[in-house]
Amino acid sequence: MAVRGTRDALDPAVATAAPMIRWIIVFLLLAVAAAILEFGGVAGAAAGIARLLCYVLMALYALAIVAQAVGPRRRAA
């Protein structure tokens, strides 16, 4: 049995979510760094952006699951 590459094995919804997950991590790290340096406004804004992106990602993931469940079935070749 041949092992497929990671990119080939990913569902398209997961593959498109990867950049958004990176942005969530970037904004969370920015919020932590700003909080450590006591920049409260920047930390709050970065945490808010990370939270918003996380909610958007969860909504897109749920939508992808529903679309996959409702969508047409492909026959195995």
C-alpha cells in the first residue's frame, strides 16, 4: 500500500483552512507579546482578531462538513 503525501491526503476544506489557522496563531502570539510588554490596546485587538478568525474557521469547517454530507456521492474507481 503506497502512502500518499500529506497534501494529497488532505480534504480540500482542510487544505484551505490551513492559512487561516496560521493567521490565528500569528495574532495569538502577537497578543501574548503585546500583553507581556504591557500594550493593552494592541493585545486586546490582536486577541479579538484571533477570536474572530477562529469563529470564522469553525463556521467554514461546519459548512464543509454539511456540504460533504449533503453533496453528491462519488463512486470509487
